[in-house]
Amino acid sequence: MSDQFKQVHSLMTLLQNVDVGLVVLDREYNIQLWNNFMESHSGLHPADVKDKCLFDVFDEIPKSWFKQKAESVFTLNTRAFTTWEQRPYLFKFKNYRPITGTAEFMYQNSTLIPLKSSAGEVDCVGLIIYDVTDVAVHRQALKAVNNQLTILSRIDKMTGLFNRGYWQERFYLEFKRLQRQPDACSLILFDIDHFKKINDSYGHSAGDLVIKNTADCIRDCIRETDIAGRFGGEEFSLLLFNADKQQAKILAERLLDVIRQQVIRYQGEQIKYTVSIGIAEYSQHYTSAEIWLELADKALYQSKHQGRDCINLAD
């Protein structure tokens, strides 16, 4: 056996057994090489695909998109790449790895390389398929965790409403939007009447139940587009889009009625409570978001001064 033949034989053995997919396509996208990796994951023997058009055998490959990639390789004699972030896979192979069993299919990166003939012309394209399922699954899991952490950083743990920091962030952004595009929008501030007395009489655990119950009442009354937050210990804030002060008052009255009907049962005791509410509608005359917030707070104070369990609108 000549040394040259041995080298060719060794190279073909390497190409067949390397742990990546190797495919060679001619100018008409007919398959000329199909290694063991591709056979193992597709279930197709090289003889089954030899001289067959890639798009006839694998119709899941978007023809126009892949041709656009490959034509640049043929024409410019340069490499092209695809990643799983752009397209999860080129060949829809099942994922058999036990470690990444959560993935239904194999995530893939691929490289297209020009292959020259003896005349120096690019007459074939080599396609290398990398199994990156582990990387993709881990990165997606990390992204999901980060997204969850972002959500948790915005949420008040006790009530499930937005916390004060995130609610204020949304409030200030909305104020800037209204300055550019004036629209009806109302701010509601309210707090639980005699909350300290509830804590002193029944304990802080009972107070926590009252706060959680109030949050549930808010969710029952507001629309999906409204922004609700826990502004302080027993104080809550609502931002109502496309709602003037009279429309906001209707929602506030419904909230008052719902809370009046609540009965918190704690250690054999029945706790009833009320809330006081202040409303301020957005005005173009406001030079800052703080002024809007202060007016709603003053309306809330008026409700408390008038005996609580009522609503006041800011002038």
C-alpha cells in the first residue's frame, strides 16, 4: 500500500468518525459526502442520500435561506456560519443526550466552507454540523433564571403587586409619555384605615393577612392595563390608563365596597376593615411627577380627615 493511499485512507477514516457532521454538496446541492455522524443521527446510510438533492431529502431546511448562505461561499470563496440563536437547527435531529434530555431536538451550529477543484474553482461546499445542545440548554436555563430574577426584583413578596421602586419607575415613565402625548390618566393612592390598631389588637400576622387580602381585592377591581403597587407598609398605588378622575372614582368606589365586605378570620377572630382613597387626574399643568403624586396624597389625607372609608378627588 503506497504512502499516498495510506494518507487518503486515514483522512477518510477521520472524516467518517469525527464527532461532527460532515456533508459535501456540489453546485446543484446534491449530497456527495455523508459521514457517520450524519448517518447515526438521520438514520440514512450514505448510499441513501448520495447524489440526491439536499432539499429533497430534508425539506425542513429553508431552501432560499440556505442557498443565499451557500451562494456567497461559492461566489466569494469565503466561509459562512449559522448559529443556534439564529436558527435552532439545520437538520432536525432528535436529541439523545441524557444530560440535556429537556431538549426535544439537537441544537446546531454550522459552518459552510468552500471546496476547490483541481482547477482552483469552488465547485463544492463543505457543511460542518456541530452539536451544541448542552450549550444551548444551559444558556436558555440561565436566561430563564435571569428573567425570573428580574421579575422577582420588581414584585413585592407579600402581595404579588409591584414593589414601590418598580411602580415609581413606571409612574415616572408614564408621566414623561403624557408630557409628550397628553391623555386621560389617573393616579389613586389609598391606605388601610387604623392599620396600627389591627396590628396592636391581633398581631402582625393578622396585619399581613389584611395586606394580602387588600392586594387580592385590587386585582379583582383593576383592569389588566392598570399598574398596581404596594407603595408603603399599608399604602397602595394605582395608575389607571385612559381614565379621567370620574372614571377612576367609579373604580375606587367599587374597591371601597369590595373591601367593606371582607371578613378576615384569624385565630377565631373576625376582622373587618376599610380604606381611605385619594385620586388625582393628570394635567398638563404639572411640571413634575412629584406634583401629581403630592396632589393624590393630599386627597388621601382629606379622606382620612373626613372620617376615613371615603374618596376625595384632588382639585
